[in-house]
Amino acid sequence: MKSIEELNEMLVCEICQYLDEIDFDVDLECYNELTGDVSFLLAGVLESQLKRSFNDWEPNKWIDDSLLTKIAIDGKKVSIWGVMIWGRIDTTQQWIDPFYFEMILNATCSNFVEFTFLFGEEKNIEVTYEEFNTNRNLWGGGFYSDIYWTPFERDWKYIINVKGLH
């Protein structure tokens, strides 16, 4: 298994590869196919951070992948909204929870200055992947009060802030 530092480095490389190539203003249901390995690298970074920093993230939980539902780029700040797909070792059932990820890249796009990961809701329980498949807007645009999807409209269960190298 890769270290958190290796996963962070891989994520930066993958994000930087797609920064200038994709028009993220196009309204798509999911951006996974346009962003290479970003979705599962986000899942790996989040799982590693949860296991390292939060006792209530049970050791038998794993995160499989993420669905990227909105992406915004403002200079070297990359913002990604979506849902994480996770499960437990003792079952094939999978659940989803919303996330917001924000990374500020350094000037040369060779590392990150900092990133924030917001995951899961304190007030709303996770939903099964099957439920999500029948209503893909459960955690997306229908939740937010405007087109900007202000991430702080949610009561996030997990808040992760990481400082990087400049």
C-alpha cells in the first residue's frame, strides 16, 4: 500500500495533468472519465487520512472510489464535489457519502500548498449505492441553495486540513 505522502504526490500529478485540458464549465453528471485516476486517488487519500486521524472511522471500512460531480478551477485552486463509495469488509453492500475537496497548488504545479477534505454529513446518514443509483441528485445540486454549491452549507462529519510543501 502507498504511503499518504505518495498518494498526495500522485494526486497532485494527476490533477495537474488535467488542469488545462478540460473545460469543467460543461455540465456533466460525472467527470470521472475526463480526469484519469483522480477519482480513486481521492478515495485513497481520504481513506488514508481517515484511518490515520479519526478513531470513529472503523478499521473494517474501506473506500472504493469516488464519483466527481462538479469541478471548479480558479487559478491554482481546484475544487471538487462528489460522492465517495465505501463498504465494509464483512459485506458486499456499498454506501455513498458526499465529499468536497479543495487543493491549492504551488506556482509550478509540482506540489500542493494545502488541501481540505470534507466528508460525510453529521446529520444525514449515508445511503446505499443502489439508492443513489435511482436518485443521483441525493447529494448533489438539489441539496445546495445556489449554483455555487457552497461547501459550508453542510454539517460535515470529517474535516481534514493538510499543509503541503511550497
